[in-house]
Amino acid sequence: MLIFTLLAPPALAQSRTELPGLGAVDRRVPVTVAEEPWRSLAKVQSSTGPHCTGALIAPRLVVTAAHCLYSRHTQRMVPAQALHVLFGYQGGAFRTHVTVERYALDDAYDRTRSDAVGTDWALLTLSAEPPVPALPLAVQLPPLGLPVALGGFNQDKAQRLMADTACRVTGRTALGGAPLVLHDCSGTRGTSGGPLLTRRDGRWEVLGIAVAVGADANVVVPATTFAHHLP
């Protein structure tokens, strides 16, 4: 049985050594939020839900993890109007603030199920088009060993966008019939929804989004899972 830990922030903070997803070697480094591809990443937050990471994948569409939209305080999903998407976030300041008109989840997503990881994605339709380029989605599952990078607003470094730019795809698996991609990038709570990126033919593309960590690898929902749900 596969056991995963979701990457949304818990109710109580943990020490650096207890944070899941970092492992013995933490390769995360600060990245510049005005540069490619990091300018297309955003901090996704609300007053009652967890703070996570998202990526712009169309002019007014951000992808993030579905579990990021669940509020432990209200015990329900956060309404779209309560969500805030912040581009260029650093040190409490941001370049662009956009609200959310609506969002879509996988019809099969049920956060109470242990096999929900493979459907843990959400597409946020923004109220306005942010002044940053959208990142294209990969059209195929990535091969083993592919060099990748993972960026996010981690729980222990919440005021800076951090990224592991020296990691690789380590495998594939499936849960509840849904495909998952495994990687060895460093990332912890708050990285949920952050894009797993690779550079192909001179451009960055989104391979999937971070959702959980396992005993031997970290986990993303591949872009091929939610690509056909784009409007």
C-alpha cells in the first residue's frame, strides 16, 4: 500500500528536521520571482485555508492542488471569492494580486479517500489576466531520469520562493487508477500545487503539480491528468 503525506501546511508548525519532503540533503535555493519560469508561479492563499503554490498555465488559469482549497477551520472547501493569487510574492510584498472567479476540481476528487492523491488538482479561473506569461503543459508523461526543477512557497521559507533545480524524475506509479510521477526534488508543506518543471526545446513546461511526499520519493499529479479539463 502506498502511503503519502499531503504537502498543505498542518495546523501546527514543525521543526526543520521534521518537515516531510526535504530528506537528508536540502537542495532548495532562493530564486528571483521576476525571472523565467518563476514569474509564472504564484502564492495561493485565503484567510481560512492553507497557503500553497500555483502556476499560470493559460492567460487566466492557475493550477494548484485541490487539497489547498480545503479549510480546516470551516471543515469545507474555500469559496472561490475568498481566494487570493499573488504573483511576484517576496517578503510579504507582491507585484500582482488577482482574485478567483471560480474553480474546477476532478469529479472523482474526494479528500476523505486515501487514494485521492491522483485527482488532487484544481483549476482556478482568475478575475483578470496577470502580466506574466503562461507556462505550457507537457503532453506526455516524463521519462525516468529526466532533469526537473520544483519551486514553491515552502512552510519553513514562506516569504521566499524556493526551488530545487538539480533533481530528476525517479519513477511512475498509480493510485486508484490515476497515474502519478515520482521525483527526488526537495520540497515541503506549502509547495503543494507548485509545478514540476523541465526545459524542452529552449522553453520551460509544466510536467505536473506537487501534491504529496512518500517514503522514498515525492509525488506529482502529471499534467496529462488535468490538461483535457482546460476550458
